Amino acid sequence: MIRAHTIRLNPTPEQENLFRQAAGTARFCYNWGLRVIKDALNQGVTVPTHRALRDAFKQIRAVEYPWTFTVGKSAIDGAFVNLGRAVKNFLDSRSGRRKGKRIGFPAFKSRRRGYGSFYVANDRLTVDGHTLTVQKVGALNMTEPLRFVGKILGATIRYQAGWWWISIQVEVDHTPPTHTGPAIGVDLRIKSLAVTSEGEVFENQKYLKRALRTVKRLQRSVSRKVKGSANRQKAILKLAKAHFRVACQRKDVLHKLTTALVQQASLVGIEDLHVAGMLKNHRLAQAIADGAWAELRRQLEYKASAFGSRVVAIGRFVASSKTCNQCGHVNDDVTLVMREWDCPNPMCRVHLDRDLNAARNIRDEALRLARA
């Protein structure tokens, strides 16, 4: 299986300048190829593949763009591969071959959004403890050693929130163990992030809500600075670090939660929620986004295969909150404000906790789908 490890780098000023050149060259090649594709579409001719674009660029590179030779070739090749993947995703989304939200046509990359990133092939780098050696850059320090042992497939170096990061993809030998744990259902909520069918409640830390006062103050500071000034760039960096801190805190909680779930259960049942549609409710959008439900499901699905577990998503129209887990009676009178309710079935009359009851219904429905 393929694993990735993201590590912060400590480049020297000279190495940081080389990183900016490589990221800028990758951005230029991406935009150059996208411009050729748009011209082909306007003229009604066949759209060139990313390999054809790469070969065409290499033919004119020495004459028209000699400054691109200051960076490694993998940065240029990676830019065309990314462009080809973006165009393919757009075409697959438009034809229906790609599921999920519709993907628009690729846009030109702007320098205003940061330095960007670039790809480094596996034959252009070596890793030894805390030392990373990249061709045409030299040896530089990593804040931690690579935690995975296996064949390095490649890496991506990017700039984010004032730091340079490297994401190293490693192919590791892994045989999923046989999981003998129970099946559990997970009900995602706003007040509490998740409730399991075993009665375990995971608190929603709401990191964005906690940091909102600081984020607003920093945003006001950015808006008051003169555009293009050095002070504005400093203010933007402070704002980016504030957002990055919130993202890291949220991701840390989600990793701990999802790892605990797949270690505990052999089958994890979740709801197939239409998160994008729920975000259109402006009263709840911020709280839903702060919970990162889509990211939680993504982590569950890729971790389940590593631990020998399985994730089953039930239909989004299953009345998990309104159905009594004891007798199966559906109570249509249950509203969002009701956190507890009594089953109206005269043969049952059991007292139910809304979240726990929903989690158990999700578990039972997931088990039914798994057996089908």
C-alpha cells in the first residue's frame, strides 16, 4: 500500500530561493499547457495529451525559455502530469464517469495564491534520517525523520503558511490483519462530533469557533494595509498561520477519532450525508464545516483497509433518528430540538436517546447491507 508522510523543511535562504524558482517554473508550465489546450478547443482540433504538451515544450524550451533549466526536470514533468489529470477529471465529471460534485474546467494558477508546489521524482531525492537531499538544491534539514520504511515513489514540495513542506509517498509492504472486533454505528452530530452505538461520545472541539475572534482581527488588519506593501504581506502571513493552526488542530482530532474507530470495530456504519447540500443552510454551515464530516469519512475509508476493518455507508434517506431501535416504529413527530423521546408504540414505550438510537439504527442497517 502507498502511504504519505508530510514533514516541515528548514531550508537555507539560498535553498528557499531555489524552491520558489522550481514552484514558479511548475506554475508557468502548467499555465503554458493550459493555454495550448484552450487554443485547441477554440480551434476545434484534438486536445493534446500531457505527454504531447511535455514533448512540445521541450522542443522550444532551450530557445524560448532557457531559464527553466535552473530547476530539475521533474518539476516540469510533474506540472504537465497535474494538468493532464485536471483535464481528465473535468471530462470524466462532465460525462458522468466520475462520481461526486461536478468539477469545472482547469483554471490558470496565480502567483497571488502563494508560491505553490512542485513535484520531485524518486530518482532526484534521497532521505537519510533528518537529512533530505534534492538534486540542484542540495542537503537540507527535515524537522523529523521519515516514519515509513519502503520504496519512495516521489515527493511534492509546497509552501504553506510561511513554511516549506514535503509530502513523501512511500510504498510499504502491508498485509491487513483479520479484524475480530464488533460492528458499530457512528452518528455524526454538531454539538458532539460523533456518537457510537456503544454509547461513546466524541466531543466537537469547534476550533474555528474558538479562533474566530483572532481570525476576524487578523482579517481586519489585512484589509487595512495597502495592497502590494510589505506590511500587507506580513499581515497575510499571520492570517494564514491562524487558519493553518485551526486546520491542524481539527485534523489531529479527526485522526485520533478515526484511528480509534477502525481499531475498535471490524465494521463501521456511517450515514451517506449530502454535506455540500447541508452547507447551504447558513444557520448551520459554519458548525458543519467546523466538524469536517467529509474529511472524517475520507479518513475512515482509507484507514479501514489498513486495519482490516470495513466502512459501510447507509442511505441518506434512512430515518435513523426517528426509528425506534427496539421495535422499529417510525415516529414522524421527532424534531431537531428533541434530544430524547419515548416510543409511541403502546407495545414498546421505551425511552430513547436520539443520538444513541440513531447510531444503533445505523449499525443495524450497515450490518444488513454488509450481509446482502
